[in-house]
Amino acid sequence: MSGLREMAGPFVSAPPTGTRVRARLRVSGIDAAVLHEVGGYLGSLASADLAARCAEGRLDARQLARSRQVRKQALTAKSSSRWAGALTRTSEDAYQLAYRNLLAEHRSLMARIRRIQTRLAVTAGMRAGRVRGYPTAAERHAKTIRIQALRTRLAEVERQLDTGRVSVCRGGKALLRTRHNLADAGLTETRWHERWAASRLC
């Protein structure tokens, strides 16, 4: 007999059993105003802490612990220890996500530049082994311009990675970009400002 384990028949796994509950608070007008003021105040603290964390750049474990301790102490004096812990933790998560996104962009730019370089090495309309040059001289010229732009962007990304300085947009870059395309987004300027302010509440 074979010593291999016998394969079981195919089966369908059970769906996830977790539950997410979202609730809408029904509060009075005065309570809503208070919540809005508190959210705006904590949001301003979160923005300032995130800016401070991003300005520090890449930190080792000891520097990171010291940075968070100092920032948490400053925030505790303006709010509470619990909020200070939540805000500093959120700032660090945002920084780490932005840094990972920057690394992913660096890999993407490198791959795109290599791909264009490989095809530019072949004369337009010709082949070199399995590599095809660009079909026309005009397209080849356009790609030489494109690769210059990619190299410029790559240099900027590498500079950011070297310094560890990342950029983070509280409220989201997607919503920020719609500010210049309100008609396409179906928003008025007033409505956009309302959404922008709400997204930056804490």
C-alpha cells in the first residue's frame, strides 16, 4: 500500500460567523452640537500628532517608544490618557501604512521602468529574441518621454524612503481629489466641505 495520505473529497467551507453591528445615535440637537465640538477638538489633536509623527521619519524601536511617550504625555495634558493612547497609536498605524505604500510604489516604478527600458533597447518595429520593440518611432519617442517622468518620480520616492518622511492625508486623498472635480462627483462646494470636515472628526 502507498504511504501517501488519501485525499478527501471536495467540500464547501462555512461562511464567516463574525457579525458587524453599526448603530446610529439618536441625540438631541444640543448633544449633537457637543459631539461635533468634541470630535472637532480631538480631530485637531489627531492631525497635529500625525504631522509630528510624520516629521520624525523612520525610527528604530527605542526611538519609536520614546517618541510615542513624549507625544502621549503632551496629548494627555490636552485630553485624557485613553484618548492620548488611541491617537498616538492611530498616528503610528497611519505612518506605517503610508511607508508600506511608498515601498509598493517604489517596486511598481522600478518594474515599469525596467519594462520600458527593455523594449527601448530594441529598434522600433524590430524584435530581439523574445523582446519586441515599440511598433512605431513615434510611440518609441513617447515612451522615452514617459520613462523620464517615471525616473523623476522614482527619484522623489527614493528620497522619501531615505529620509523616512511620508505624506498622509487625514480625510483621505480620494475625497481631497474630488475638491477639484465637484461636478463629476455630484457635490456642491458646501456639501464637499461638510464631508471633508466629517471625515476629519475623531
